[in-house]
Amino acid sequence: MFTGIINNIGRVRSVEETGGDRTFWIDTGDGYLDDVSLGDSIAVSGVCLTVTAMDGGVFAADVSRETLALTTLSRLGQGGRVNLEKSLAAGERLGGHLVTGHVDDMGALVSRSEDARSWRMVFRATPTLSRLIATKGSIAVDGVSLTVNGVSGIEFDVNLIPHTLEMTTLGALAAGDPVNLEVDIMARYAARWQETAGAGQENKE
């Protein structure tokens, strides 16, 4: 489990093809992995990955074909920058919102514009996912916990303050760039309840 509060930006050292899957080696810089062990989880641009090897400040993670198909990691190559967040430990502060690291789908940046000292960014989601995005609700974009300002059709907009622009990769996005999206976990369960409520009633009759 994660919070969507990014605590480092990593860079892809290398990508290895491994029988249809890929192994990513990600450089985190000195000290970041000091409290990380093999088997721990790290969210890489919003995707929960398992640490399979470490070498100094570099860690390896295997990415399956399913994950490559559903996330932006398939487009990630050597030198690519990624948002990093270690998994939440019991007793730590929940600064953002509960993020599972299970990406729902990919979206794309539609536009960006200055808004005082912030940047207002408009993203496009898929029709299926857009119905789970609510105004003033939470959403994770490339692993970053953000508050939804508004929703219009399949598009939604957020504001990025200077700190978020500096501490994450979102500030480098250009129109058309793909992003990983994860909706609020409560939205998933509410949608599932709505889908199955009628079926449950039919079974009682």
C-alpha cells in the first residue's frame, strides 16, 4: 500500500528482455535503498513492483506482459525518469490517499496552462474509468496523489503546485504524453456494489 506522496525520482539504468517479460534496473541515488530489502515493494510511476535484486543505489524489478500492456512502463527505456515511493509502513503518516499501485488504465495529458504559481493540467481518461473519477475526489497520476478539480466527460483537471512540479516527473509532461491512472479505491468498490446490487436482489427472489 502507498500514499501517492513521491519521495524520490529514479532513472532507468537498463532494461532487459526476459522471455517476454522485462527486468528494469532503476538507479535511485545513494541512500534511498538503505531500508529496503529484497521482496519489498516500490511504486514506480504508480506501478507496484517487487525488488528482486539490489546493487548499491540500484534495484531490479521484473515486469510482466500484463503490466507492460496496461501501463506506461512498456514505453520506458534507458535514461527514463520515474516517480518512486516506498510502501507504507504501519504507523506512518498518510499524507496523500490510499494507493494500491494497481494501475486501472492509462490516460493522457490533454493540455497544461499556468494558474498563478501552479499549473493546471487536463487529462483524458478512458470512458470506463472516467465514470469513477469525481470532483474533489482523489486520483493517482503516475503514482502522484492529486485532487480532482473538475470532470467534463472523459476529461478531468488537477492543479500542480511548485513543490509537486519539482519533486515529481509530472512537470515534464507534454500534451499527448501517456500517464498511469489509479482511481480512489473506494470508487472501485462503489462501482462493483452498484453492478452487483441488482443481481443480489434477484437471487433472493
